[in-house]
Amino acid sequence: MPWWRHQPGCDGCARCVDACDTQIIVLLSGSEPQIDFSQGECTFCGACADACPQPLFTLRDAQPWPLRIKIDERCIAFQGVNCRSCQESCEQQAITFHFNRLGVAQPEVHPENCTGCGACIALCPVSATGLAHA
């Protein structure tokens, strides 16, 4: 299944915003569309690319986003609290948890499994998950 990647040169028509079923594409005043994973995840449906009247998207047969999961120090598992919301939201198993010597499971990131869908972001209770360029 081909994936789509946004290219520079958007005129801000916002058709991709309207086409996005998960409503993660937002158009800020006077700017190009941006992805807001705090609203949900990308399903890689391609509706944004199909709606775009300009040749800004190209087919890809590799990873859809050049982004991979990162978990920062705000993660409550690092503070001794049991939480696995990011793992539970990740179908690709890019995040797993392993018990440390104190008995609190700690996250382990597997960037090779991450598609950059952003499913783990909105569900994190302390906003410790994010995506960074691979």
C-alpha cells in the first residue's frame, strides 16, 4: 500500500484539513497545514493527498513519516507510577515496558517499529511522548 508524504509549496487551501477523518491536520492563520497529534493519530488513509489540488504529495513505499517515537523525562513510569497508555495505543509495538529492579515497568522505545502515526501522543497523561525526526 503506498503512503503519502507532504512536500513544500502549499498555498493553504485547507482541503487536506477538511479531508482528514481524524482531524489531526490543522491550518494556522497564514501558514501551511500542520499535524497536531494531540487530536489523534494518522491512519495513513491518503485522503489529504487525494484532496490536494496541487502536486505536493508523492507516493512512498517506505515509512510514511520521517518521525519516530520519543519519550522524555516527564514519563510517570520514570517517577515510579505504573502507566502503559503509550504501549496500549501502539499497534506496531514500538513501545514496550520492562520491569526494573524496583518493580516499576519502564518504557523501551523500538524506533524500527514506529510508523510515526502519533497514536501514543494524545493518550499520554503527562505529554511525555512525542515524535522526532529519525
